[in-house]
Amino acid sequence: MNAVRLSRRTCLSLVVSGSVGLLAACGGSAAVATSVSTTAASSVAPASTVAASAATTTAATAAAATVATSSSVASTAATAATAAPASKALTIEFWNEALDQPELSVIQDLVAKFNKQQPDFQVKNAPVDSGTNYEKYTAAMAGGAPPDAFKTYSWTPVSGWAYQGALVSLDPYMAQMKIDKNDYFPIVWSMVFLHGHLWGFLQEFDSSALALNRSIFSKYGLDPTKPPKTITELDDLNAKLTQHDSSGAITQLGLVPAAPQGGNITPWLAVFGGMYYDTVKGQFTIYRPENIAALDWVAGWWKKVGGRAAINDFNKRNSSTTNSHVNTFTLEKQGLMVMREYQPIQYHKEFPNLDWANAFLPAQPPVVSGTSVADGANVFVVAKGVAHPEQSITFLKWMGGPAATLEWCVGANNVPPVKSVALGADFAKQAPLMKVWLDAIALSKDENHLVGAITHPAYQDFSKLQGPIQNDIIDGKVGADAGLKQLEQLMQPVLAKYQGW
């Protein structure tokens, strides 16, 4: 959704990269999350640093008995198959982070609709603060008392939970519920079908497009109907739109890739033909020529505009402490930005006089114009050990189905993972601000042109290693070739810990 709010990363990494039962190791005094991210990552998906509520030793003991290793898929399925039948008095609890508007209203309406048409059991909507959601989910699973069903605002912990056997595999239900991978875009199906098993349902995914300020284009004699289609054209526009004062301070920008309003690094790797991780094949692809070319280009633009200090100063002078949507683009100090699909609805509401248009991200030939990313997602999952897994899965399958997906993605302006919804006339009509995103994902209906998420349980380990090295590359302290070679070498012993994945 709007931001990936990962709290208490140090303890969460024990779940994503280690054992759920080890959560209690973070207990005692409150722990503060530690993570290293690039400026770009924080501009698109800032991580919350939240004091942790510790799990107790009792919770850890219970977790050892309730959270199995990844080899327990068969026993999980057996448990689900023999679960007690539901009664009309049964109520299951659904945890989710939908507290803000319009998301809260959409979730409440969807739960009410499900309850109205479901005669056998009811669902209680139980919102969880988005700053502590993973902490609370993890503590509940480790303590042996997970909610009946829950939704994450990020795909990042799912592979770790699956690796540790903390989730119910949905494999036994695929035929019964007519779950067909061909109904989904290949890249997003690979975000929940991990290591040969289905672990959840997707509600939406996030993607990126270019935005241009038509007023600024016209001011400089540029044609706002002709957005840059190639990296060379983007370079030319950037040079014309970027201005400094006599002291060297930035007064206006075109676009600085991987800086605030410049997107995170993933779309820039994508438009150069690169990626850190091949989601479809399920393998890291760190040291490759396309990644090197993309990072060297990004570092070149950071140097041209004055480096990290100049960029930070520019953003500090053009921001708001009370409204996170106020930035250099909305203040018309920046002519181009990388925009996420949920931002247009926010900008139209809050900045009605802002005149902008969306377009495909520029690409480096021979990369196909319209190449983009699928690097965020809401995921519905069921934890192992719930009392009524069949009812929980029935509810989540409905929530991840066409009707509920359509309602959520229209209300929250997200990209539907189900092809029939995303490419259908109803969604296009009800979400007119999504046209560019829909045009881009239509290219991936049959042949994938989306770079996806890192769906490996080593995600947290990779993130910690990648952040400092990528910063050094962007800051010109090391070349992309040497930096990525070092990163790949550092990942080898990490990946060795996940034998069999």
C-alpha cells in the first residue's frame, strides 16, 4: 500500500531470516529497529522505527511447539482438512492495517458484504496499527495464538514465514476453490506461489510510472505532450530543467533517479533491463551488466546535481512537517517524478491546481517502453495453528477474488493482481487515473515486462547488505561493477543458510 511500514526490523529478521520461535530473544528491554536504506527507498517506502513490545519466554516455548519447519506442509494440510466444522455462531477474527481512509471504509464494507452472504460463520474486522503490525503478527504466531486470518501491507515477511512453516499452505484448496495461476499476472503470482506452494492471496500490487509537470514544461518551452521515452531523452530534459543558484544550491530539478520523488532503485534497474532478483525464477541476479549500467547512470546524476548534501538540502527546503504529500513535485520545484499508482488520487484531492500528466517510464533500448515494476503488495495469509483454517481460507479467498479486488483497487487506487479485473472495462471506467499503469501492465498479460519483488527468505539479509553498498555506489565512493561484485560475494554465505529453498 501507500508505504511499507516495517517496524522492529532486527527482531522481524529473526522471523524472515530465522526462526519465529526466536522472537523472545528480542525481549526484555524495548528494542529499536535498525535498517539501512538508500535515500530513494525512504522516499517511496519509509521504514518505521518503532520500539518493540517483547515476546515472553512463555511465547517462545509455545512457538517451539506450534511453529513447524518448512517440511511440515503436509501436516498443515492434514490439520486443515480435519478442522472442526463451522457453526452459525462461529466468528473468526481478521487482523489488518487498514486504519486510514479510504482503506478503512473499503475493508469495513467488504467484511460486511461477506458476512451478509455467508450463513455459516461471521468475520470480525480487527484493525492493527500499521506501525506495529508485523511485530504483533509475529508475536501472535510465536505465542501460539495467531488471528484467524490477517493481511499484510507488504510481501516482505511472507517468504520468511513460509520458510519457517508458520503459514498454512493453500495447496489443498487450489482445486476446490478453482484457484488458477493463469488468472493472475505471472509476476504477482510468483509473489505468493513460493517454492512450489501457494501461501496467500493478493489484494493488489504497486507499480510506478512517470509524472511530468505540464506548467514547468511549458515554462521552459518544452512540449508537455511529449514525455521522454528513452534514457537519453530523459537526460536531455533533466539538463534543461535542473537549475542552481549562485551558491550552488538546487533551485529546481528535472528528476534525480533514486532520490526523493525519483523512485526507488527497482524501476531504474528495470528500465535498463536489470533486477536484483528474478521473481519468476526465484533467484538473485545481483552482478549483471544491466544493473551495473543502471547504477553508474544513477550515480552520474547524483554527482551532476551536487551530491547527497545538495539533494537533502533541496528536499528539506521544499517539504512539510504536517503533510507527507507535500514535496518538491507538488510544490512545482521539480518537473518530473516517479509516481506510484496510489498517488494520483491523493494529489487530485489535495493539490487541485497542480497540472500534471502520467506517462511510461523512459527505458534504455532495447528494453520495451512500458516496462515497470510490481514491487509492493497486500497479501492475505493464514497462520498455522488457527482453530478454523477452512473458514479463514474461505474468507481470504473471497477477499482476494474479483469482486472484492475490484472494490479495493478502485477505492485505494491500486493495481489489481487478477488479470480479468485489471484489464476489464469496469476497472478502467471506475479508476480513470490508472490509465498509464493499466497500459503498462497490459503489456505483461502474456509476456512479462514487470520486475517483481524479492520473494526469498533472505530478503532481510540482502536489504541490510545492499543498503550501504548501494549508497556508496550512488555517492561515487565505489563503482557499480566493484560494488555489486562485493554484494554478490557477501550474499553467498547468506544463501547457503537457506539450503533447499
